[in-house]
Amino acid sequence: MTAPASAPQAGAPVLEIRGAALHRPQGRGERELWSGLDLDVRPGEFIAVLGPSGSGKTTLLRSILGLQELSAGSIRVDGAPATRGNPRIGYIPQQRPYPADTAMRARDVVALGLEGRRFGLPLPHRGDRARVDEVLREVGAAPFSERRVGALSGGEQQRLRVGQALMDRPALLLCDEPLSNLDLANQQGVTEIIDRQRRDHGAAVLFVTHDINPILGRVDRILYIAGGRFMLGTPDEVLQTRVLTDLYGAPVFVLRAGDRLIVVGMPDVEAHHDHEGAA
């Protein structure tokens, strides 16, 4: 599907995707999730990735991380082919609680984001500690930096995962449902940390989410994948009744309730709820 034109961002693309296709095994053959995806993401750009479960959103992130091969096409990060363990990429996963008996300290979780720690290489301890302290302050985790991670709340643990992703000062942040299972206050806090990285440090953000509402005011463009097709454009261009009805091949209605969006009628989700069920 042809994407509408959008305002260009400054600088060379951090992420370049050309002719990308993704197939999934089905029976004796394959099912095409999507194909013909071209996408440039530039420094400081915030792109939300939406669509129903099973549409290939997380698999797209895995392909950018070098963990999943595309069925066709290419991906380049900072001008080089996508490879596993690229320190130019920071990855923020869904919030999943650490076991209560986890003895690792909060600062140790953040320190795992250093490239050397990830790959088992020794690094100078003085520089490590200074960087860990800096990131702990950035994500608001300094007050509990010495506490056992298993004793922290879900929101506090997620701040540590964000900090881990920021340790190597990534050019690209991949966020896979990072607000899931968080209360509103922690959703806002985590979103602000991520948004600050793109504003202050020029990190590009690719943000997979079930609920567009917590990030709607920060998003530059939306990549919406559904029914083996996709739409790429600004929130006003994509989040329309006509556009989503065309993508799903069934009547879908986009309603505004104050400053929130409600999407009604998507075939694979509940009949009425906030957009959190649509991606």
C-alpha cells in the first residue's frame, strides 16, 4: 500500500528497510504476513507500530535485531546490514516481573546493557560505574539503585530495563510493548524517558504498542499492519475509519473521546475498548 508523504527528518536514516517481506509457515505452505515494506527512520523520529496480534510486529523488531531473517528485502542499521548484538540498537521488552527471590541489585541490571557485559568482555570499572550512575539518574532509578531487583515494583523494574537499553547510547530504540502491565503513572514515566532520548540525544524510536493513547502526542508517524497489508503515515492520516476499514476488510470505526482514541469493530478483538487491543 502506498504510504502518504510525511515531513522529512534531518540526517541520514538510522534504519533503512527496503522491499521487506515476512512469511510464516502454515500447514504445508506459508502465509504472507506482509510484503513490500519500505521504511526510513531518521534521528529523533518516533514511529509507533500498530496492528492485530499475529500481524508480524514483534517479528519485524526481531529482524531488525538480526534474530529473524526476512523472507525478502533488506534491513540496514546506521548504514550497515542488520546483525545480532548491534550496540547501536537498544531494545526495551515488555514488563515482566523478576522473581521475588532475584538477588541482583538494580544497578547490576542496568550495567548488563554495556556492550562488554553483554558479550562477556572485561571493561574498565571506573568508566562503567560512572555510566551506570548517569543512566540510573536518567531513568529515575538512582534512589533504589542498591536494592534487590526482586523486591522492586513492576514500574521500577521496567525503568531498569529502559536504563539497560540506554547504556551504549543507542542510535535506535526498539520498544516491544514496553508499557504492558504498567499503571498509568508508570506508563507516563517510561514514555517520558524514551521520548527524552529522542529529543535530547537524537535516538530514533520504533515503538510497538497495543494502546496508542499514552504515546499519541509524541508520535511522528504510524506503521499500521493488518490483513497482510500496511499503512504508513502521520496519526491523522492512518487513524481514520476509512483507512482501518480498508486495512481490515471489515467495518472499523475510529472515535475520539476527549483526548483518547477508541477503535470499534476490529475482527480479532473485543467489540469495544480503547485502542490497546488493536495492536
